[in-house]
Amino acid sequence: MLIPLALAQFICSFAGSNMNVAINSISKDLGTNVQGVQTAITLFLLTMAALMIPGSKLTDLFGRKRCFQVGLAIYGAGALLAALAQGLPLLILGYSAFEGVGSALLIPPVYILTTILYPDIKSRARAFGVISGLGGIGAAAGPLLGGLITTAVSWRASFVLQAVVVAAILYLARRIVDPIPADRTRPFDVSGAIFSAVAMTFVVVGILQAQNSLLLMLGLLAVGGALFGWLALHVRSLERNGKEPLLSSRLFQNRTSNLGLVTQNVQWLMLLGTSFTVSVYLQVVRGYNAIQTGLVFTAATLGILVSSALAERWANRYSQRTLVITGFGITLTGIVMLLAFVAAWSSVLAFIPGLLFIGLGEGAMLTPSVNVVQSSFPEALQGEISGLSRSVSNLGSSLGTAIAGTILVSDLAQGDRTYALAILALAVAGLIGISAGLLLPSKLVTAERSAA
């Protein structure tokens, strides 16, 4: 049952990064520009982040397996629609909207089912290692596979491939057993779902406006912050009245989980931010085609493959905290290499060491961060924490593309300068992540063990 779940995480992560290497081809075919493609990518990641929490709550109402299957069907329909797009609006509808909504429905069941089906920490770490590893590989290999497909056939073929993989996952998912029955009587906090989604949208869209108007950016961020504040008050009000909110306030009272969520957010921010920055820089500034750009990312893919393969062995030897801190240290080293080597060396080989280290670091810490968060809560809260966890991770992906991309796209004529600024922004995020990792407890205690 782990195979379809892991493949689902792979294809969603692949969709978030494979578009990066086809920017020139898509822009030419659809009559748009780099900023237009960046908007489509960011909106896809944002849609996932904004709807992941409501999607997780729906698993309680309709069942985890059913939500998984419906999400896959919507995702597949979006992939086919994007493949037929003749303009940016239709691409955004199929890719950003349909695939984003489908992902928000299918990803929470992946982590909920894994947590329930693998109750002890070692088997759960192994399962999360497979899923997170394939997720990281999908994000890192997206540029390589996307470059090969775009050069050999067309960027449209990558969407057809996604639809084919989704059909295969649907077939494999037939035998998945949902151990917990659906509960149609559970309430659904519609107001909370709407306001949480709108708040995230204001924050990410605000960042995208930085290159157009600083005042507009600050205004949108302020509105997003105010909506998050209203959501917190709304949750407390419902709980005081004995009603079930979109998210239980208990989810934010666990210090270990909160720190784990920060590390998750920053990990995906750095991974997707790096992917977008390097891809755009190579294509637009240095004039590389899709396959050349994709081949550069072989180093990152190799790094994640190696560290993911060693994840189980490392989990048996080292604490989750140690793995997270080490992962951030290696990733930050890769970020420094991307900055220093590219500035001193004009060859494309200057990107290889940095991307290799980023892949190694990301692969080492993706699984521990997920395990820290999921294991902090009992089975009854797995639906909510899975949605929150995936939402925070996808928000990190969206922010990475928005922040680094906005800095880079702001003045492509000054390519080297804006590239350096975008990489520096990712390094600052990495420092925040490693700081959160240092505050994690040295020994992870599962919710089941603490309750006992």
C-alpha cells in the first residue's frame, strides 16, 4: 500500500518543479513571459497550501481512501487540460487550479494513512523515508525529467505523463485499506476554511507584488496577517462554545511540533526557491535550453537519492534533531557554493557542487522533520496535523518560488546581481531553519508513548 502513496507524493512534487526548465518554451508557445510562468507555478503551490488544511478535514468526513482517489481524478483532469492549453489562463486553470485542488485532496491521506498503518517510530520513519524521499526526488528530478521531455517532445508531454502516472496510481490504490471509517456527522468549519485560504493567498500574492509596488505588497501582507489573526480568534471562539474548528488550538501548543513545522517550511522554501532561481538564471541569462538546464540538476537529484537511501540507517543511529541540524548545515554549504563558485567560475560546472550538497542536505532532513511533527500527536489528531504539516510545507514551496523568483525576475538585465540576491535570500531562510532545528529536543517522544 505504500507504493501508490509514495508515487502520489512524487508526482505532486514533480509538478512543482518540472515547469522551471520549460519557461522559455512555455512563454513562446503561450505568448507570455517569465513572470507569467512564475505566477502559474506559484499559484499551483499556493493552491495546495491554501486548501491542504480543509482537504485534511474532508478525510474525516468522506474517508481517506475516497479523498485520495477523488484528488487523483481531479489532478489527472487538470494535467490533461494543461496539456491542451493555448494560453496562460487555461494553463493556470488546469495546472494551478485543478492540479492544486487535486493535490490538496490527495496528499493529506498519504500522511494520515502512513501514520496510522505504521504505529511504531522505526517502521513509521522507514515509511516516511520512502514517501519524503520520493517527494524530494520528484522536486529535484523535476527539472531533469522536464528538460528531457520538453526537448525530446514538448512541455505539454510532461502533463500527459503526469496524467498517465495518476492513472497508474489510481489502479494501484484499489487495495488500500482505510482503517478508520468515515464520519459524515463531523462538522466542517466553512468560515475557517475560507479565511485560512484567503489569508495565505494575500501573503503570497503580496510577495509577488514586491517588484511592482512596495506599498501594495505591504498592504496585502497586512491584510493577510489580519486574516490570520481573525482565524485565531475564530478558532478560540468555536472551542469555547464546544464546537469543532478547522484547526484545533492544541496543534499549536506543542513546542516540538511547532519547531518541526518551521523546519519543514524552510526546507521546501530552499529547495523550490533554488530550483526556480537556478533554472531561470540558466535559461534567461545564460541562454541554456531545457535539456541543458535539466542536466545541471542531476547533481541535486543524485544527492537526494543518496541521502534518502541512507535515511533509515541514519534514523537508527542519530536523533531526529541531529539529522535536521546536519541537513540544514549541508544545504547551507551548498547555497554558499552556488553563490561563490558561480561568481568566480563562468562554466556551468560551477553549479554542480552546490546543487549536490543541497540535494544531500535536503534528503537528510526531509524525513526527520515530517516524523517530528506527525509523531507529536495521537491518532485522533492525525487528520488535522497532516493537513497543517502539508500546508506549511507547500506554503514554503510557494514562498520560495515567490521570494527568490520575485528578486530574480525584478531585473533580469542585471542577471548576476539579482541571482546573487535571490541566493542570499535563501541563505537567510536557511539560518532561520537551522535555528529552529537547534531548539528541537534531542530525543523524540511519540504521542502514544507520552500518553502511556
